[in-house]
Amino acid sequence: MTWTLSPAQKLAVLSIATSIATLSLKFGAYFLTNSVSLYSDAVESFVNLVAASVALIVLIVAERLADRSHPWGHDKAMYFSSGLEGALILVAAFSIGWAALQRMFSPELPGQIGLGIAISLLASLLNAIVATVLLRYARRHDGIVLEADAHHLLTDVWTSVGVVIALGVLIFRPEWKILEPVVALLVAANIVKTGISILRRSADGLMDAALPAEDLAAIESAITPPCPSSPATRHCEPENREPFDMSSSSV
């Protein structure tokens, strides 16, 4: 039996290939410059690689039909995958923070800053192009998995822009060496925020957390019969109407 990738899965593979390419470029820039901010940018590209890999796994599992072993389908697999992603993101953030703190206590000026900036901009261009392709497809086909992956790449682009600006400042103000670890710590903080958000979303999905109040109100409004248009009618509440409770509903 031949296995062919769907268009969405092919885009996820493209995202993985892009993440590998940008990861290689950014780590190359780090080894050339010994820049801790470029190191933080490279580690964030590792986060993108993990996210793209999770996206592909989710897209493959989502196509599997329910069976005797999994009568309710395989949707929960995405929460296990994203939980692993969140944990790896936090490990990456710790690595960045540790390197940044060490550099903060012994700051040093990176070498070959111009070359490092050029490589970082090239990697950012690749991310921006692929993110645009993913977003266009996701919005056309309502693909939430690819849309999330695209936002990961775009976040990496803006991180790289911040790193490039900081390195550009050091070209003209080399005495501001402390700026480098500060930027790296900001990148680490942003990654921690992302990781915690993913872990919380995974836990909510696995524990079947209740929907937000505004979503419940929208559902209740949609299933409530409309009010009669007669001016003599003052109240349109059905008799013996019970509050809508998602926890008591069953399929």
C-alpha cells in the first residue's frame, strides 16, 4: 500500500525542512560570532523544529478513523504531542537563560558581527516566506494546526529582527556589551511564556476542561428558541428551562 501525503502534510514537511535549514544557519552564525543573542535565536529555531514535527504528527494522526481500540478516535494524541513540545520549549528556554546569565557576569563583544547579521537575516527570510505560504493555506482551508505552526515561524522572525538590531547597535557602540545577554534573556522569557501556554492547553485538552464562559453563552444562545415577535409577549423563556451545562451533555 502506497502512502501519499496530503497537501497539509506536505506543507508540514516543508516547515520541518525550513526549520532544519534555519537551525543550521543560526547555529553556524553563533559558532562564527560566539554571540549569546544569536545562540538564543538558534535555540528558538529548535523550538520551531519541534513544533513543525508535532504539527506533522497531529495531521497524520487526525486522518486515522476510530477503531475498536479507540472508539472515540485519535484526537487526544495531539495533546500528548503538544505537551512534549511544551516541555522541550521550557528546556530550551532554560538553556538560553543559563548562557545569558553567564555572559551577563562576564560580557564580551561578539566577533564577525556583520557576517552573523547577514546569516541571521537569510534565515529570517526563509522563515518569513514559508510562514506566509502556511498562513495562506491555513486560512483558505481552516487549518488551525498549520496556522499555529506559521505563527511559530513568524515569532522566530521577529525574535531575529530584535537580535539583529541589538548586534547592529554593538557595531557602533561596542561598549554596550551588556545588551547582548539582556536580549537573550528577553528571548528566553518569551519562550517560557509560549511553553507554559502550550502545556496549559495540553492539560486542558487531556482533562476535558470546560469551555470559556463566552463560548458557553454563544452555544446556549444558538440552541435557545428565538423570541416570538408578538408585542404582547413579554417573556420568551421556555417553561422549566434548565441552565445549559456542557459537563452533563453526552454524545
